[in-house]
Amino acid sequence: MKKFITNTLSIALSSIHRFTLPFIASVIVTACLILSVEFSESFIFYRIAVGAGIAFPFLILLKLYAEFRKLNSNIALCLSVIAGLALAAYGFYYTPTEAYHLNSTYWYRTILILLVTHLGIALTPLLATSSKERLWSFNLKLFLQFFFSSINAAVLFIGLAIALLSVEKLFGLDLEEDLYLKLWIACAFLVHPLLFLGGVPQANDPKKEIACPKALHFSLRFIALPLSTTYLLILYLYVSKILLQWSWPNGWVAMPILILALISLFTYLLSEPLTERTPWAKLYHRWIFRLIFPLSIVLFLALQIRLNNYGLTINRYFGIALALWLLALSLIHILRHRLHPACIPASLLAVTLFALCAGPFSVFSWSERAQIERVHILSEKLGMIKNGILQQAETEVDSENAEQLKSSLRYI
């Protein structure tokens, strides 16, 4: 028992020493979320937690960058402190001051920032080597570390929660109602990051490559592959139907195509080491992009219908961006036959950065501008604009246009 405790403390202290700034960020997130539960009338603690939470993965990215590029430790620390504080301040100030202002734009922006950071972390081995085996091995280690850290943190929370409940019932105590929520916050935002950081691969790790685990091989062959096949069969039957009927594709087809793309691309990336010795993986890599290519065209056409009928929104912007991304990715793969695995996360990173930072062409600016323009067009059709001012219609209006106007105003 003593040896177990010593080893655990040693691993914890080692991960804290290596990732000092990310650990501090996780402590701030945990403390502020607990305080936001305690003082629910004040929203400032939540805003601080969001800022530190956005900085957390970015600080991991900077640490890995410094390790792979072998930067001077003092320079790396200064850069991390400055960049971490800047990103935390950005997260704090773009978070609304009141909970009821947390709209979809806020959540989309947060998800995009986190996605950019995580894709950056996935690509960090390329700073040291272009080896696709090293890239695959690094990301598999990260995934497994995250998976097992999540399980361990969840088991710890369940065990402690049952222990607290037992104490409450057996001794007749009246514990705070939000004690269990605070315990979950501590396990999710402090214990889980600490466990995860302890297993993040190092740039000079002597075990640079690992074999594909049997469990992963089984999951790819008997779960991911049949799922991809099922979606492909359904979608190609639907494509045959619209070709026979010579009709425009239904907008609802976007969902199964995007799910297929998600499953297929993950399967493609995870099965990369199997292509040399496993026939099904080799066949999958040869044909999957050829089969996705026509579906990406169908996806683009289906979204055009929604775009023409209801205007550009954040969801449709992403749908069109992903359709064009899949189209380009499939076409390049067909022409070149094999792609470096890094092309997929790197190109997705470029699309995400464009959607987030392209100014007037970014997802938020473009969708807002499109909906405001749509309001003007519909208002003019309904005779509700006079001298540039929106006012009540004086005559009976067309119900369909009126409903679309309401929808656009609600969206804005």
C-alpha cells in the first residue's frame, strides 16, 4: 500500500512539474466552478472558469511545441504565460455577463476554439518528424490516456459519492444538496486532467511507436467497418432513388452523410498501420474516398436547397464548409491515391481557423449578415419597411413569408 501511494504521488508530482501551467489552469477552473455553484447569483466565477478552461489545452499545446522544437525552457515558459493569459482574458471577455445571454453563437465560438487547439495538439509530432507511424502512435497514446483517465475519474466520483451517501444515511447527517455536484466538478476538472497529463507522450519518449491494440483492431473490423458499410448502402440506395425520379436531394440527407464521414475518417486514420498486412484495411483505404466523393456532391446540393429557402445560418455554413472539405479531400485522394494521415486533421484545422478568424467571411459575421439581409428582403415583400424602418404591416400579409420573417428575427 505504501509503495502504491508513493508511486501515485510520484506520477502526480511528475505530471505537475512537466505541465505546471496547465495544472494551475485546471485548479482555477475547478475552484471557480465550485465558487459559481456556491455563489450562483454571481456569474464572474463562471467567466473566469471559461477563460482558464480555454487556456488549459492551449498551454498543453505550447508545452508540447516547446518539447518537440527543443526550445529554451525560460523562453518557452514566458511564451506560455503570455499566450495563456491572453487567451484566458479573451475567454473571460467574450463570455456574457449573465447566464441567459449564453446563446448558440457563444457555444459555437467556444467549441471552435477548443477544436483548433486539440487539432494542433494532434499535429505536434510533425514538428520533429514527418513519420506517419510516429504521428499515429502519439495520437493513439493520447486517446488511450484520455479514455482511461475518464474511466478512473468516473469510478472515483461514483465511489466517493456512494461513500458520502452512506455516511449521510447511516449517521443521519444533512449534507449540502450541491455537495455531489462539487465533488463531480473536482473529479472532472482536477482529477481527470491530472491523470491525463501524467500519460501525455514526451518528445524524447524511447517507445515512439506502439502496435495496434487487438481491442482497437476488433472495434474497427466488427463495429466501425459494418457501420460505414450500412450508411454507404442506405445513402447509395437513396442516390439511386433521386436519380431514377430525377428529383433534388432532401435536405435531411446531410445528417447521415456527415455521420458517415465522421465514422469513415476515424476508421481511415485508426486503421492506417493495418493497411500493409490486413486485406480489409487495404481495400477500405483504396475505396472509401472514392465512395464518399459522390456523396459530398449530394450533400452540397442538398444544403443548397436549405440555403435558398431559409438563408445562411451557422449550421448551414458549417454544412457547406464540410461538404466542400470532403469534396476536396476525396478528389485529392483519388488523384494521389494515398494521403499522409496528417492531411485530414491539418485541412480540418485550416477550415476551422477560416470559419473562426476570416473576418467578414467568418461563420458568425457571414450568417448574421445573411439573415439581416433576408429580414430586409422579406420585410419589403410584406410591405413592412418604410424609410428603412421596420413597422407593422397595414394590409394582410402572406403567411409563408411572415413565418420566414419571424424565423429570421428569432435567429438574429
